[in-house]
Amino acid sequence: IKRILIGGLFANDVAARLLFAGVPDNRLIVKPNLDELMAALYEQAVGNIYTLTCFTDAPKFTKRLKGAAV
Amino acid sequence: MIKIVYVYGALLSQYGEYAALKYLEARLSDSGESVEIARMTPSDNLELSGCDLLYIPPGTERSLLEAAERLAKDKSEITSYCENGGLALLTGNASALFARSISHFSGDTTDGLGIFDMDASVIDARRYSEFIMTSDRLPGETIGAINTSIEFESAEMPLFDVRFDAANILHIPFEGAVRGNVFATQLIGPLLVRNPALLDYFCAEMCGHELPACSEDWHRYALAGYSSALATLKKESGAV
């Protein structure tokens, strides 16, 4: 995993916690705005993309996927 | 050397509140302070001489009752510490440990430490809400959540004025308790993670002086997280 994109209301909080867990800051891309997050995802992601979401927030991500039938 | 006594971290481990301890340690260490964390387990006898902060994190309602029974042996030590101006912070359900009693909807009642003039009840319902609160004793606006089945009947001085209660669960404009340097709130977040100004307040109280500005990346993210969450809550409240 080369980059971790973090989005949503608690994006900055998650970023701080990942730093405490030892993830270097230069691997984090923090985009609280989900549209900006998706733009960064489509612009920068290469290969497999692994996604972790809060279960109630999953549709906020999936409905922004290109070609999503939501 | 700053000494933090962290009570029952494994038993009272809820919603990642242990991260507050990580932030305390990092903020103090990054400022050049030496920090000792005394992690107390239920089999330990609390020793509070030289303690700069007694921190009791939140636990589930079930683990809280066990913690209350285990802490009974330390009642005189904790009472003496609090009465002599010791700094203490209790978050989430841990607030109930300093009540006179904790009654359970099943009919059982457990003695609390009686530090505060209040009684706690575990009810058969859960309440959740997001908050903005302010306090004469603490800097700025405090954000956090309450997620609990515990209610209080309190004659104690409240810690917070409630400025916004998103789900309107409290029905009163006050929350928490404060006596001397003992601070208790049902807010979680983790409280000191989501509120950098509170983190700095408690660090300064421990050190006896303000800390220098923090330039660490984690603190930059913490400040940004606080700002965005506060703005979102204010928008929801109609304040902006």
C-alpha cells in the first residue's frame, strides 16, 4: 500500500491516529470533502484499491464510484 | 517528571479513549517534559503520591460496576488526593465512579467513591448525541459525544454549559461535575484527542506552565479535525 486516502468528517482525526501508528505523513492524502477525495482517488490510485468505511457511510463512497448503479 | 496515574486501562477501555493517554504523553514529551505513566490494574493498590493527573477512562456499564467494586479499597487514597487539590479527569461512564452510588435497573446497587454529591443510575435504554459545550473552567468550546445508559441525579457544580445537544438527550442545559481540580464529564471522543485546547489545558496544569506551540504533524491534524467537527456541529445547530 503506497498511499492512504482519508475522507469524511473525521478525516483529520484518522490521519492523526495513523501517524501515531507509525504511518509516515507523506503516505497520507487527507480530503474531508468526499468529492475531492474521489478526484484524488481517480487521479492517483494505481492497481488494487482497498476500502474501509464506517458501515453507515459506505453508500457515500459507493455512489461516487464511476459506473456505480446507485 | 510528570506522573500520570491511568486507572484500569484494560477494564475501562471503550471507544478508543486510550488514545487520550497517547496524546497526553506525546504533547508533554514533544514539549521536552519527562513523563511517567503508572498504569493501574484492578489488583493494584493506588499510590497517588507525586501524581500530577489521575485519569480514569470510560468503560461499559458492566465493566464500570466491576471497577467500582475494585476501587473501593482505594477510596481513602483517592478521596485524600482529591481533597488536597489533586488534578483528576474522568470521562464517559467513569464519572459514575465518583458518585455516592450506582444503581442498576436490575435492582442491584453498587457503592461509588462518594467524591461527588450525586448518584448514578444505569437505565434500560441507551442515549447518544453529539455536543458543543463550554465551561468557565476550561478553554474554548468543547466537542464530543455522549453514548451511555447512565443518568445522574446531581447537586454538584456542573462542569459544562450545554450549547448544542444534537439529539436532545439531556433535557437540561448543564453537564458533568467539577469540584476543586476534579473534572468529570460523560463526554467521550476521545475527549483530549478531539479537543486540542483541553489537551493543552491539562498539560499546562500538570506542568505548572503553558506548553510551547506544537509543530508535530499529529497536532496539525488534531487542530484541523477539531475545527471541521466544530463547524459541522455549529452548522447543524443553526448557529452559522
